[in-house]
Amino acid sequence: MSGQFGAQSTADEVLAGVDLTGKRFLITGVSSGIGLETARALLARGAGVVGAVRDIDKAEPATAPLREAASRAGGSVELIALDLASLRSVRAAADQLLAAGKRFDAIIANAGVMATPFGHTEDGAETQFGTNYLGHFALIERIEPLIVDDGRLVVLSSQAHRVADVDLDDPNFEHQSYQPFVAYGRSKTATSLLAVEFDRRHRARGVRATSVMPGNSLTDLPRNFSQQELQGLFATVGKARADAGLPPSELKDISQAAATSVWAAVVADKDEIGGRYVEDCAVAPVNDTPNPFADGVRSYALDADSAARLWAKSEALIGVASA
């Protein structure tokens, strides 16, 4: 099944012929970019989608394509307020979902920020670690019972995980100089480790978790880069890959960037991808070359001991006692 799709596949191609009537998905960050396209593709196959957004009023016009897709295919779409940079907001959203009691076939943790200026979330976490990882951890830990048996958790990581491992001793850059892209890389390593430990904890009831590298695409994620900085990043990536004898990195369009998310959430063999890191609609090979822009996954992003320690640290950070 892994060989059927690849880097150029679109979300619609991955889901061609798939009927998702009666299936429900929770997706964070559906108001733009990959999240919007992921939700649209699922809704176009009759799914029900609960889309989490920071501001429902602002998201309403941007998510019009989701309502159109749901109307045409007989699915349903609902927006829920969720600010991942606020544990208070995360708990409120989780409580709302738990009160509704409707279960999900898959959760796709898609939302994120990239290379932000130094700052903190409402709860004092470094902005990228707190938003990309800790907010998602708090949400998923709380609503895990809503995932159906044999369901799936898909969390978006990034090639940038290759830049840096997590720092469990100083996750908030209190004792070191802040580097935006290093912080981003750490947060994306953390999301991969979240999938590893969640998969270990819940595979007994058939729930499998995986982390996804969607591919590089021009969404609004790099909004903190100037055009000059963005072009500089592309040049750095190109040189690093050329120096390593690798082919140039190709930008995906949004439909291609969403393909691996829907592949992991619906199409892939969940037992093959459980606890793994996937890219281009396939399980990625472990590649520990130091080149931060190479393909594949660094082994530290799949390390079970590191994943368990991060989980315990995260429980302490959000004030949840370990089961």
C-alpha cells in the first residue's frame, strides 16, 4: 500500500473511491493551509469534521470551502474554539468535546506556528514548544477516550525536527540563547515523540499514532519570515542538499502537502505506521546523517525512552498526575 502514493500525490487522489460516511475526525488548525485542505478532502468523502480554530468569527469566512464540501457530500462540519497557547482554552475545548460525547475515528493534530520571535504562551511555555507540542499534548491526553477502538492519532511533525532534539532540562530557553528555528525543530521532535509514546500507551485497544512530515509548501506558516529571509532559507536548504549529493527539495502545493495526513488518518495500514514517522505517503527511513535538510527521520525523534520522559515532563507541566 505504501508504494501506491508518493510525494506528488494529492489528498483527493489518496482518498479516491473512499467513502467516509459516518466517520468523524477532529482536526486542529482548519482555517488555512494544510489543515483546511485536509478537512476539505475528508468532508468531500462524506466525513464529519470538527475543526478547531483560534477564533471562530475570523475563521467562518475562511472555512466556507468546508461547508461547501460537506453540503455536496452529505458530511458535516463544526468549528470549535481552541487556542493551543492557552491551557485554559485547551481544557475548555476538551470539556466541550467530552460533554458532547461523540467519538472520533481519528484526531489530526495539524495546527502550529513556526520560527516565532521569543515569547511565551499564557502558561509560561516557550511559544513554539507550548503551541506546537504542549497544547496538543494537553488536548489529546484529555480527550483520548473519545478516540474509537482501532482509531488513529496523526500529529504533524516536520523535516525541521532534524535541526534539534528536545531539551527536557530547558524547554523554555531559560538558560540558553533563543534561536527561532532551533525552537521550531525541538517542538517538532516533541510532536514525533508524542506519537511514539501515545502509540505505546494505546495500541492495546487498537489505537495507533503516527507523526507526519507533510512536505514543504507555501502556506502562511512561515509568516514570521520576511520574503528575503524565506528566500535565504530556501537557498540554505538547496545548498545543504546539494552538498550531500541529494536532489533539490521540491515545494508541494497545498493539496500535495495534505496527502500524507489523510493517508495516515484513513488509508495506510495503521499497524505499519503506528509509532513511526511518515513522509510522502510512506514510512520514512531512519537517517541520522547530521544534515538538517536531508530526508528521513532522526532516530532521536523515535526514541522510546525519550518519548516516555517527555510524556512525564509534559504531565508535570500541565499539572496532570501520571496514570
